[in-house]
Amino acid sequence: MDKQGDRKIAVYDLGGGTFDLDKTDTEKTILVYDLGGGTFDVSILTMEDGIFEVKAVNGDSHLGGEDFDNNVVSFLISEIKREHDVDLSKDKRAIGKLRAAAENAKKALSVAFSTEINVDSLFQKDGQYVPFKKNLSRAKFEQLNMELRMTLTRFFLLVVLLVFQRCLKRLLFQSQKCWRMLNLNKQLLEEYFNGKKPNQSVT
């Protein structure tokens, strides 16, 4: 309970993780996603009177943050091949360094529009170790991972539509309430359907 004593903090456990929410009398619809190193989970749940109810769960046990890193590593290997005529695709030591650099770049691009990848002594050429520097923009990162981004979008959409379908089938909610549940993901739906807005007047 907070200092005013009028709110409690709810801690909800999902997929081995937890998150905190303010408990209020207002009904909430929440989308929770967890993009781990090797898995992706997305859930929709409602909270009313401090009680959680899971409405839908989806995910991919073979999709995670490492997939984004691997795409960046592949790009860097191709750039090194182009710039230095050196193939590092089978060099485990170099790939390990590039993967660490790719992960750091991914984190940096979450708050910046560009970042510099700087790896010391990455490979040998003419008997000497050569460093590698490359500027990576957020736009390029998104381009490299466009297919993964679309996969995440499809999972979000599937979960949202599953909730909507159950909402109608069980006749527990009026159609307007169903649309309020979808409103949390309105932007996602608009992006997926090329900017078309959901028709909230459907009854």
C-alpha cells in the first residue's frame, strides 16, 4: 500500500517473469510481452477489482533477442568481406566478438538513432590484427530485422483477434466493450492493415 493508503500494487507472474500494476477499481486490459534471449511470449489479460484473468496467450519458443543479434552479425560479416576481403563466417572467435558488439548495439539503438560498433583486434590480415568500426543506424537495424518485426506483429495480432473472437462467442461483452479491449493495440492494427482504422461503430 502506498503512502496515501488508497492503492495496492499488484504483482502478476507470467512466463517466469513479474510486473507491477496499480490496483484500482477501473477495469484494465493489458498486453504483456516478453522477448527473451530465445523465446517470445505475448498475453492479453484483464484486471478488475484487483483480479487478473488471462484472455489469450501466444508466442514462439524459437524466437528471441538472439535472432535480432544474429541478423546484425550476418550484416557485419558481409560488410567485412566487402571492405577487407576477409571471410569470418567460420571464425568462432570473431563471431563471438561480433555477437557481443551486436547485442550492445541493439541496446544502444533502443534509446539512440545510431551507434558505433567498435571491435578491437577482430581478425588478422597480413600477419596483424585489424580492428573494425561500423556505424549502425536504427533504420538499418530495423531493415535488417524487418522479417522478425513482422513475425512479432503477427503474434500480437493473433492474440488480439483471439480475444475479440472469444468476446463475441461467449456473449459476455457487448460489441462496444470488445472494441475497447482492442483499443490498446489500435496502432498495431492500423500498421498491420496499412493505416486503415478499426470501425468502432460495428454492432
